[in-house]
Amino acid sequence: MSRLVAEVQVSMKYRKLGSSDLEVSEISLGSWLTYGVGVEADKARACLEEAFEQGINFIDTANVYGRGAAETFLGNALQGRARDSYVLATKVYFPMSDTDRGLSRAQIEKQLDASLQRLRTDYVDLYQCHRYDSETPLEETMEALTRAVDSGKVRYIGFSEWPADRIQASLEMAGVAKFVSSQPQYSLLWRDPEDEVIPVCAANGISQIVWSPLAQGVLSGKYDPDQPPPEGSRATSDEMGGFISWLMKPEILRAVQRLKPIAEEAGLSLPQFALAWILREPNVASAIIGASRPSQVRENAGASGVVIDTQLFMRAEQIVEEARAGAGV
């Protein structure tokens, strides 16, 4: 049943991104560890084209992905497509050289111009602070971001993985641009944002755009706890496998296998079910997927707009929480 449902195209739904006027697809396409780095250009381009076919209008990247390679790929691949037909987001913070890093005024100006050049566009719809920079005064960062908005090079600003107190501090500053998005890691296997980040964001017009909603692919169910990882999967990749090790514990992988019958009961594949779980949260605007094949894009897009009995989600949550406790994560 799940294979059949995965092939049915569900019309993409859209949500407002925080207090902005941007309408973003519930499923968005990311490029971390994939485009320009771990996935060949022709396959990456096929995934991008499939995303647009499925109604995905939100493309997320960062300057540090492949040290500019992901932005360069997207800049080339998006040429010829109407600029107002998609929402383009990138990020700044992580090192681009031995001396270029952080969220200082000089770095934001320098890295934004470099990103725009690689992306071959005059502006980005969303410019995000990739992490919080404790070495730069928050006032300096916010003033630089505000100038970027005023210049027309950036429409809206966001952040990724900022502590709740720093989010609040930015909101209390007068005369600066306001954040409209937060990009946290969030999934059935990682629920930390629910404690502080989502509440402060929901109260202040900031939406979540979630990275790793499938927990680096673990929530696809493709990893058998009693078998080596499938050849060609993220867990076997030198470029992409370093971030997945904490999720590969047998207790976690067995729990994920136990989620498959619940997903089937919902009439969905496991990846679709895991994405639908993310989208059950009203403060989430979009879940960012990483795909190496167009078929993955099609399947994941099918999670948009589905309605699922909350009892199924609760059963899944209980299975995962017991496994996390047993695995000590």
C-alpha cells in the first residue's frame, strides 16, 4: 500500500513564512552535503527540475556548502527560470577561508556579495545566520542584516540553531529588521526545538523551516539494524556520512523499522509519514529535504497536505522515545 501511495502526486500546499509575505511550499529542497558536493551535477539538476514539477518553490542553500559549490550549482541550474517563481534562501557564518567566518559587519557584507555572485542573482529572498556568533556583538550583526535588507539584496532574514535567549534579545532591539524564520534540526528522532525555540518563535511571527526532518535519511527506514548500510547510501559516503553516526545505533534503527506498519496504516510511506509528523506543527512553514534522485523528491512531496489521525503520531512518538532512552541519546 505504501508504495502505491508514494507514486500518487499530492498537490503541494503552501504556508506563510512568519511575518513575511512569502508563501513557501510545505516541502522544500535543500543542498547540504548533496548538490555541488556529494551528488553529480546531472542528478542534482534532475532533482531540482522534479522539485519544481512537484510544486516545490523554496530552495535552501548556504555559502559553506561545498565552500560555494552548492551556490554555484544552483546559480547555473536556475538560469532561465523566472526569478519570482521560486523562493531562494542562503546562509552565512561558517568559515569560507582561514580568515573569513562569523557574523561581523564586514563578513556579512563580503559573504552576501559573494553568495549573490555565485547564485547569479541580484537578491535572495531569505538570508540566514547559520549559527549564533558569540564573538560579534548582536547589535553589529543585526545592524548589518538590516542594511542588507535596506539595500534590496535581501528581502527577509532568518537564523539557524540560535539559542532562545539570543532570539529574544534580537526581538527586543529597536530599529532593526526582524527575523521571520528559524532553521532548526527537528524530526521524530530530534525534538529539542519544542522546548524553547518553537514557543518563542510562534509568539513573535517566526516560522520554522526544518533541516534534517528525516534524520539524515534514517527515518526513510532503509537502514536495517542487522545489515551493513546499503551501498550508495549517505551512511556509506565519505562526503555525507559523518553526521549520521549517532543515529545508527541498533536501538534507533529497530525502532524506525517498527514505525513502518504505522505509516502503512496511515496510507503513507515511512518518509512521507515522518515529514507529515513535522508538518503537524503549526509553527513549521516547510520541511527541507535532501534528495539524490528525482524519485525521492516525488515521494517526499507527497507528504504535503495529508491528514493523519493524531493517535498514529502518538504511537510513533512513544516507540521513538523508548528507543532513545534505551540508546542513551
